[in-house]
Amino acid sequence: MFTRLIATAFAAVLALPVLASDLKEFTDEERAQFRAEVRSYLMENPEVIMEAVALLQNREAEAQAQADLNLVGDNADAIFNDGFSWVGGNPEGDITLVEFLDYRCGYCKRAHNEVAKLLETDGNIRLIVKELPILGEQSVIASRFAIATKQLAGDDSYKAMHDALMELKGEVSLPALRRLATTFGLDVDAIEARMDSDEVTMEIAKTRALAQVLDISGTPTFVMQDELLRGYLPYDQMQALVAEKRG
């Protein structure tokens, strides 16, 4: 990565429009002399290379941030109002936080506690959970069971199951999920029968399609208002971002 950035920075220096135009008018000897002088200058002032790399990195970061802003804006309805994703926190909150998660993701489990702390300390956050099982069959089973619980037993039961799945240690299996559901007094047989329904499959398919459009390849991934945030975020960072969004 570092070598590529340096090479790109050199190319940017040597490919400036004016220089490129002038170099065409050089003889082979003049062109070689010019390049030798550039090399000599860079060898004597290597900090210029780092400055060029830093500038390139900043420009790439700015371009990525703008691209993400555009993605969120273009897909706002699917992100914030899909009609099926669970909504928690304060539904009328002034800040909306969307989380794409996988129950088998270690960083999602860590983020779960951070998000819970944010909702507890700030009563004006609207949370939307997007089920994105990407880490194998156990992830799919867990998401299907959670979604089936929501569809049959409602939001409160989904929240209980969601929290339990985030705290679950070890392997995800149907017997383990049935035991969890039983502790909440749920109709386990009905939930299991619902898991492979078209309705559950549709929710997962739509969320996966949205994730692909947003170029999401890992979990957790967050959307806060207009900003796409890729990866785990600690509580302090989320809190600072909320304050920034509120201005």
C-alpha cells in the first residue's frame, strides 16, 4: 500500500499538465537531465515524498467520504424507512443510527454494548437494526430465528431475542435458539416453522441487496444521519459524532 502511494505521488508530480506539455518539447538529453534533477531534489528533500503521500491520502479519504454521502442520500428510503427493520431507542429521536450486524461477529457483540450505552445516556436516538448475516450458516440461522420472532411475536420479543443472541456464547444451533425462545415464553414451534418462510427470506434478501449497493462488506457498519461509518465504533466516538451531527 505504501509503495503504491509513493509511486502514485511520483506519477502525479511528473504528470502535471504543464510539465507533461513541456517535457514533450525536450530533447532526450534534456528530459533525462530534468528527471535526474527531480530525483536529486527528492533525495535531498525526502520529506516532500511524505507530504505528497499525505496529500494523496487526504484526497482519497475526502473522495470516499463524498461517495459515501452520495450513497446514503441516494438510498435514504431503503436505509431509514424500509418498513420491516426493527426500530428501537426513541422512534421520534432527532438522530437516527442504523446498524448492519451479524450475530456471529465479535465486533458486533462489542458494539452492542456501546450502542446500548449510547441509547441509555442519550434519550433522543432512534436506532434501526439491519440483519446482515454474512459469516456463514450459523449467522443465517440466527437472523432467520430473530426475524421470525419479530414477525410473529412483535418488537418487544424481537428485542429480547436480539439481545440474547448478542450475548450468546459458543455455537448457534436450532436447539440453542429454541431454549432461548422458551425462556421468553415464545411459541417456539411457530417461530421455527416461520424461519424459512418467504417473508423472512425477503427481509434478508433486501438488506443484503442494500448492503451491496452501499458497498458494505463487513459488520458492524453504521449509518448516522447522512454519514456511512464502516467498522466498530466505541461509545466515546459515537457520542462525539452525535454531538457533531446536532451542531
